[in-house]
Amino acid sequence: MKNILVPTDFTVDALVILKKAIEQENEAHNFILVYGKHLPGSISELMFFSKSTLLSSLESKSFTEAKGILKNRYASRIKTLRTAIFHGTNHSAFENFIKANKIDKAYIPENPKSLHPSIKKGFDLIPFIKKSGLELSLVAYNDHSQVNMDEVLAKLLVP
Amino acid sequence: MNTRNKIILSLTALVLVYILIFCGFIYFSIENYSYVDFYKRLEIRAVTAAKIELEHRQDRDILLEIRQDFLEKLPDEKINIADLSGVDPRAKAKKLGVPVSFIEEILHRGKGFYNHENTYFSGIQYETQGKNYLVIASAENYYNTHHNAYLKNLLLAALLVSILIITFFAYLFSKMVFRPVKNIIDKMREISSENMHLRLEVPKNNEELKNLTLTFNDMLNRLETSFETQKNFISNASHELNTPLTSIMGEADVTLAKQRSEEEYRTALGNILEDAEKLSKKTEALLLLAHTGFNGKVQKFEDIRIDELILEAEQTTHKIYPNAQIHIDFDLLPEASEKLNVKGNRQLLHMAVSNILLNACKYSDFKEVRVALGVSDDNIIIMIKDKGIGIPKQEMQYIYDPFFRASNTGKYHGYGIGLPLSRNVIQMHKGILSVFSAENEGTTVEIKLPVCK
């Protein structure tokens, strides 16, 4: 059993990476969707900062629904599926993040520009993942033709 | 009592209670202060009198003069000095008209205070040249009778005036607060079924009233739409029902105009039968629509496997359109098959799904139609996607109106009942039917049904 990191940008589209990652693995693993976002800069925002509130504000209804579909589809291959946020700014922080979450492997899209974390004011995780010593697997996913927030589930169900 | 009067009354009462507490506090603390102050004055007088009379007898005249210059004379001022050794408290008390306890208090504690009605007594023990004296000064308290009474009257008058002022301001305040509400009421009175297009003006700087007017406007929008729908429905329905009827009447009229051969009668009757069948289909569809739209009706619900239902619907579609291309994608079907169960009415759900499949095939000229099924934690999601003519964006809001047909559907045969009927059925199962479409690109229909738990 491994802990597998999959970068996400909280669009239904990007769950295709997760789907392909699950399909490439044969056993049941723990999957962690990771998003990069800086901590708020002001002290008042930091005081009332809560990870769960942030996560629920990032996850749209259709994203949660799509996650549920995948979980049901691959019930025997997904041991756990959770979402985590990386707040760090440098490489060693990311190494610590990997160590803390005991991550063994990562799946990243072939085209590094196909994820759009900036839509929800996050930063790109791909350079961090590439630089770390993790076992990497590339996934064919680069047909992110148009960036819109009209997240219909159709994108996952009827590609 | 209306809210405006309530505001005036409660505001006045609130401020009045506050002022009353405030006035009471001032009055009683001033009274207490003057009381203590008067005893102090009497004590000073007692001490000075004792000093003059007992210690500086030789300078008595000068001291008396100074005293008269600097200590004002109190009304009914009396000073009584007695040698303590020869004093019997009872006789002394009786002589001065004070209770014995007052004299005893002076003897015991060195000084004492007492007042009887408006006459105040202050007594001390004075020790000089090895002898103890009892000095008692008494006077009428002028401040209590005059100053305090004046203060009382002043506060009462101020209270009355402030009630008037507060009531006036509360009135102005409530008028100011309720002016926009009154405006809304006046405007709402103007709007009736005749001029449903009128809308309320949205105030800019009042959050609550802004929400209220927006809600009103929203409600008016919905009302207007439903009025329109009703109007459209009646005209559409009568038109739809009238067409086959006119055709039947025309056919019969022409046939009856002169004697015809048996063959001709046969064709004419055949045409009439065809039109009558059309009419019957339409009324049947209308009846179904009315039934499914009715909320209170008890439906027989059973457990249905949704994947079976989709396959059945596909077969039905193939029977009607043999050249339909339907691709069913069960790739995302859950591993646990019990999650595919839905509580519902089989006939109705079958009709709803096949209606949408038929539409997808028909309006895409039998191009590929993709159907996908997925199950999330709460919903079963059926996605039906075609690459057909789509729906014009400005007509999206009318697609659920019975008999409405989009402007680009001219060359396709249909009544405009299928989609509203499907939607009614899905809503009956507590599901959601949503349509996403772009003209000339295709339409995606998403059906969400709650998972049977």
C-alpha cells in the first residue's frame, strides 16, 4: 500500500489525472489530492484561519460529487481519498510535507501547463514535485482547452 | 397598533426610564450632599463658638466680628454651651427638645448629629483648660427647604419637556425609517396583473430594504413568467388541438360535398382516423402532464436498477428510431451494485429517460449520442450528451413550458411536451433535471436522482 500524491486545481476536469492514476495502479492505495496555496498575509486572517473552512470553500459541489463518483467506481482500489493543502514556499518545506504525509509516489500531467491552480488563487505545485526525489509517473492529460468555471459533471462522465 | 407607533412608544419609554434614573440619582446625591454639608457647617459653628466663649474671652468682640463677617448667619441659629461635669443628659435633652440618645451619643463618641423636622442639631465635646464642655449648635436647614425643592421642580420640568422632545424625535425617526417601506407599499399597490412588467426601485444604501425589494422583484419575475406560461399554454394547447380538428372537419366537408366512390370514402375516412389518432395522442400526453404535475398524488414506488432502466430506454429508442446511434458508457459505474438502486415508478422514469434519449437522437439527425452513468455519495447522475442543433441561449428559460418549441426546431416533428413531462417525472422522484446547451454544438442533459438509502 502506498500513499500517492495527485496535484489538483479543484476543477472536475483535473480529476481525470486521479482517474488515470487509479487505473494505472493495481492494488488499493491511499490517494491524496494536493493543492498549493499560500497562507493569508494579514494577522487577523491568520487568527481566524481554518483548514476545513478553506477546503470547503475551494471544493465546489460538482467537484465533491465527481470525487464521490470516482470513489464509488474504484471502491476496491481507493483505500482513502483526502484533500490536502501545501502552504510552504520553498523546496525543503515541500520535502517536509512529503515526509509528514508519508508520500511514496506522485502522478503529474505530461503537460505541466494543463493544471490551472491560479483560478482559485493557488500556486503551481508541479515544479516542487519534479524537484523532489519522489517516484514520478506521467499521465496523458493536456486537453484543458478552455478554462471556465462552469463545472458540469459532464466533463468527467462524457469526455 | 402599527409598527411606527410601537417604535415611537418604545423609544420614548426607553429614554424616559433612562432620564428618570438619571434625575433620581442626581436629586438624591445632591440631597445627601447638602445634608452632610449642613452638619459640617453646624460643627464649625459649634467649634468656633466654643473657642470664642471658653478660650479667648478677652478677644470676644473682635472674634465675634470676624465670625459675623466670614460665617454667614444661619436661620434660627442657636448655640448652647454647658459644662459637662454638671450636666444631666435627661434634663439637657428635655431643655433643648432633643432625644436623650443624641446627648448620650455625644458623650459617648465625642460628637453627634440629629434632626427634627427641619431643625438640625450638631453636638461636640470640647476640652479646654482641663475641663470638658458640651457644645450643641442648631439651626434651620435652609438648603433643604429651598434649594432641594427648587432642584426637584427643575428636574420635573426638564423631564416633562424632554418627554415632549423625545416623542417628537421618535416620531421623526420612525417616519424616516418607514418612508422607504411606505414607498414600496405604494409602488406594490400600483402593480397588478395588468402591469406585471413594473418593478420596484432598488434603494442603494439600505441593505435590508435592498434585499426586500430584490426579493419582491424576483417574486414578480416568477409571477410574470408563470402568467406568461399560462397564457402561452392555453393558446398553444388550443392551437395544437385545433389543427387536427380543422383537418378532420375539412376532410369530411370536402368528402360530403358530392357523391363519391367507395374507394374515395375509404381514403377520406382513413385520413380522418389518422388525424383523430394524432389528436388522441396529444390529449393523452396532456393528461399525463397534468397527472405528473400534480403533487398530492400517491405514486407506487419500487426499487429500480438504474442501469437496467437506461438499457430499456435505449431499446425503446431503437424501436422508434432504428438508425439511432447510442453509446452507453458504464465506465464509471460503481463497484457496489446496490448503489444503483433508485426508489421510483418504473413506467414514469422509463418514459422520462427515453423521452430525453429520443429528443437527443431526433435533434442531432441521428448522430452519436453518449450516455454515461455515475454514482456519487448522494446522487445517481445520468448524463445524456448529443451533438445536435442545441437550444438558442435566449430561449433556454422557456424550454420547460409545455408546447414551447425552440425557434430552430422547424424541420423536426414534435409537440413540445416531452421535456416538461420528463422534468415533472424527475421532480416527482425528488431529482433534478438540468440542461446545458450551446446552439449548433449540442445539448447535455444531466439527471440527478437521490440514491436510495
